[in-house]
Amino acid sequence: MTQFIRHHYDDAPFAEKVCSVFGIKQLAWRSVIQPSAMPKPNLLPLTGGYRRTPVLEIGADSFCDTQLSVAEIARRQPLPTLFPDANPGLGYALGSWAHGPYAVGTVAIYLGADDPYAGDLSLPQHFPDDRKKLWLTQFDTDPLKPRLAG
């Protein structure tokens, strides 16, 4: 039997998607908790330098993308299907939008807030600075500050 190992950190939203797929397919998996921000000394050697989570490890293979991980799980365990309408293209397209423009825009606005710790979300102190560095090529949170309602 194939052993699935999920590398993630607590409260990682993309990792929860992979966990949901394991639940839908009633598959057992193991968990390896990784830091939510750099350094990640146990993850980087496994992935060849890829720093994001989740990472799905199956034997000697590592899958370093949420959608790729989901597709590999679905390939190895086709039933029950993740796509009851028999349209995986639509499902993957919506997933791509949710992971890309939607997630990046949401995070950019959130991290651009004067106080990203306001409200119910409790983030580690290092988290916003790490994500700003990680996604600097995609967005700059600082110009968003004047646009947020106070």
C-alpha cells in the first residue's frame, strides 16, 4: 500500500485542501509539520529548494503543488471521484483561480493592513514579513495601505 506523507504547517489553507481530498477518498496519511516560514531545513532538501507547503511525499517522489498533489492522489485512487459531474477541467480551473488571483489578492490586501493581527486570525509574528518577501514579485502590500478603510 502506498504511504502518503503530507508536509504542512498548522492552519495552512492549501494543506487543508489536500487533507480534505484524503478524507473524501478515505485514505490514510502521515503528517510532517514544517515551519510556516523560512528557514525550513527539513523541507528544502526533500524538495530541491522549493519552500512552499503543502508538499506531498509518496515514496521517493515529492509533489510540490496543491493541484498536482490532488491530481496525483486522484490518479492513484480514482474512486470515489472528486468530480461527480465528470468534468475535472472545470474543477482544476476553479482551483487554479482560487490558488492564484483570489488567494494572492486576498493575502496582499490582508498583509497591507496597518494591523494584520486585527480580528480573529492569529498569525505568528514572523508570518507577514516572510510572505511579503516571498510574494514581492507578485504584489507590494505597502501601496495598499491608503486604500484600506480605516
